[in-house]
Amino acid sequence: MNLKEVNEVFRRAIIKAYFEPELLRMDYHRSSVKHPNIQEDGLTVEDVLHLYFDVSTGNDYPDGDEWFSIEYLLPYNVKLPDGLKGPDYFTTLSISEGKHYWRHRELVRFKYGKSKKLTESLEFIDKKYKELSKAVHSSPVINQLK
């Protein structure tokens, strides 16, 4: 196995063994929405915002066993208010000719050398989900999503 393959296997294992079970205990459930670029199933709380673990981005970095990316996805081809656009909230993800979804990506570092930060990382993932969900639900776009 090369470094890229090892990092992907390790990331997938830590996600399946820790992060997914913990999120499922926190009222998340499996998403029925398929991500256009990520093969693994996602998780959601209220079926508007969905989260996915990206195990392939950055696989070839020497410290790739210490972090992964997470993607929060609004799987709707709608116009978002300007206040929800940008690096703090959502950017577009093209899905087909003229259509797009909205996503927010975060880097989650769950390990620093020999020090594991699993609980802190889990809290960060959930806090960011709630923040993004609240922003969507507080905006007029929520009426277009239901």
C-alpha cells in the first residue's frame, strides 16, 4: 500500500468506528441524498442539511492520518441570499449543466501527533452543522426547500 491508500483506509476506519456512531447517538440519521462526488453515505438531522466525510482529499500528505475534510451539503438547486454565500457559509458545487448544489467544507484535525482530539472534533462537527442549519432556517430560502 502506498501512503495515499493507507491514509484513506485509516480515515475511513476512524470515521466508521468513532465519528459516525457518535453522530448517530446524537440524533443524526443516515441521509437518503447521494453526494455527487463522495461515495459514502451522509448523515443528517432534519433532511435539509446533510454532512459527508471526505476521505480522499489530502490522502497524499504525510500527516493525512491526522485529519479529514467534512462537507455540509444543501442538495438544492436554489438561489441563496448573499448572506449565506462565501467561505463562512456556502459555495456552489456544480452537479450538471446549469445546475448546482450548495456546500460548505471544513478541515477536521482529529489528531495532533500522538494526541487525539476526537471529542473536540466531534463537537466541532456538530456545532458547525447546527450553525449552518440555523442560518438556512433563519433565511427566506427555507421556504423554497420544503
